[in-house]
Amino acid sequence: MLRKFKFGKIAIVIFLTILIWVWTDLDLDEELPVPSATISAAYNDELLVSFSGQSEVVITNIKLKGPAKRVSEVSKEIDEGTQDLDFTLNPEREGMTTTGSRTLKVQDFLNRSDKIKEFGGLTVEDCEPDIIDVNVVKLFKKQLEIECFDENGVLLKVESIVPDKVEMYVPEDSRMKAQVQLTNSNINQARLSETRVVPYIVLAGQRRNATHVSIKMSPEDDSLRQYPINNATLIFGLSKNLQGRYRVDIDNSIINELVSFFIVATPEARQVYEDQSHQLTLVILDAYVEKGPDLVHREDVVYNFPEEYVRRNEIRLEGDPEKAEFKLIPLKLAENPGAGTN
């Protein structure tokens, strides 16, 4: 009996010792490195808060420190995606309610944030940058006109917008207009009856919405829109002096780039353009021969838009004209085996 009692007592002592070691270990502080986090401003109708013109700022090389047990729990939550490191700056709480630029001590801000308090016992020991610039602009209520665009950013002509203006908060000297982006479904609905959409403005990368408006469009869509042109037909316009004497040597990869582009046009102008026998012409001048047949020449492609629609501003190229690189090869040289370009 005595031996059993002594053995049991020793076992209890060992168990308690191990338990103390475990709890002591869990109470020791450990570090948790976090690669990055973001700080964004809380939405406020009357204030625009930005970070060097952006709606949020990225903080890197964050070091959290605290009890090993809590560090392990938070690390697991972050890995599983149940916990994030997105911080929100409340301008009123930070005393940033008037127009002007300020600096914010990042580590101090993070440590007093609700997010770090939720971590229970963890603190931010280090992060980069140390200080960030915060810009605050006081906003004022104004009536804004509304512009409508399609999904490609092309301005649309509409029959009516009700109401024709929306009340929004903008910088005092701003002359901006509210925007509405209409999907193809919106446009079809607006032609039949009306479509209800939400106008918005973008300030420092932050979208701000107004109240709904109703938009009507005429049944006939005569507005300018952006269209892709694929596999356009390209011809070479050689002068009479060059015809039958030279051929144009141009790489197929260059041609593939030339024949796909975007135009801005009315539906009618687009259809007429696509129905033409050719959409593109590469004009080859006599002067290119004088410079030497071995030289690589570069010339703008002519897009052959129908003049009637060009005069009415109903068709144009989206972007700058493409340049084609080519060589002029004498036909007698081209007919010889092994002749050509590298």
C-alpha cells in the first residue's frame, strides 16, 4: 500500500509540473509576422478621406506580439480566412473633420484600433511605413447633371432622365457630373419603356452612389457606341509605277494585329463600314523605292471610313492608327529561288 501511495503521489507531482510548464509556455510572448494589411477610410457623406489620392493604403511587414496561445489562435484564423487584417480609419474618431493634410502614426493607430482589440492581448510591435499621409476634403451637397455611358465607356444619347439631376456631396469647386453605366439589358429595357439605374461619382478611387433615376431611350438606337472590328480586309495601294514591279513583304503577325481594332460609330455607320469590300489600305508610295528595296518602311494604315458618316461624326477610330512595317521586293527577285527577306 505504501509503495502504491508513493507512486501515485509522484505521478501527481509530475503531472502538475508538466501542466505548469505547458501553461507557462503558453503565457510566453511570441511574434506573429503578417505580410500585409490595408487601411481604408470609413464612408462619410460629407468627408473625402484618401491616402496619397488612393482610397486605401497597404501596410507591410507587420509584427504582432502576444501570448503564445493567442498568437497560435489568431494565426490559424488568418490562415483559414476567418480573420482579416483590414483596418478602418474613422475620421471623426481621429479628429480629421476639416479640409487639410495630416500624418498618421501607423503603429499607434493600429494598436488603438478595434481590430487589434478583438485579437485579445496582441499588440503591433512594428510595421512599414511608420507614417502615412492622410488627406481630408470637406464635401458639399450639390445638384449634379447625369451622363450615360455603355459598358465600353461610350457616351450614349438618351431621350429622358427622371429626375434629370441628383443630389450628391462633392468638393466645393467641383464641376463633375454623375455617371450612369448602362448594360445591354438596360439599353434594351430603356428602348421599350424605361430602366431604373443608380448614378454615381468616383472620388479618390471610391465609388459613391446617388438615388435611382429612370432613363428612356428612343426605340431607334442612333447613339455612338464602341464596336470591335475583327478580321478586316487589308489591301495594298501601290502606285501605277510600282504595280507589276514590286510586291509588299509584310509579316503575317503584323497583319493579324492590323485587322483587329475598335471603332466608335452608330449602328448604321458600323454596318456600312463592315459591308465594304475592304476596310484597310496600306498606301505604298514611289518614294519608298527610292530609299532602297532592302529598307524596312513604316506607314499608317488608312481605315477607309465612309465619308458620309465621317462628315456627320458618326464613325471614328478608337485610339491611334496602327503603323505597318514592310519591305518592297522587286518581282524579278521574288521569282528567283531563295530570294526574299530574312
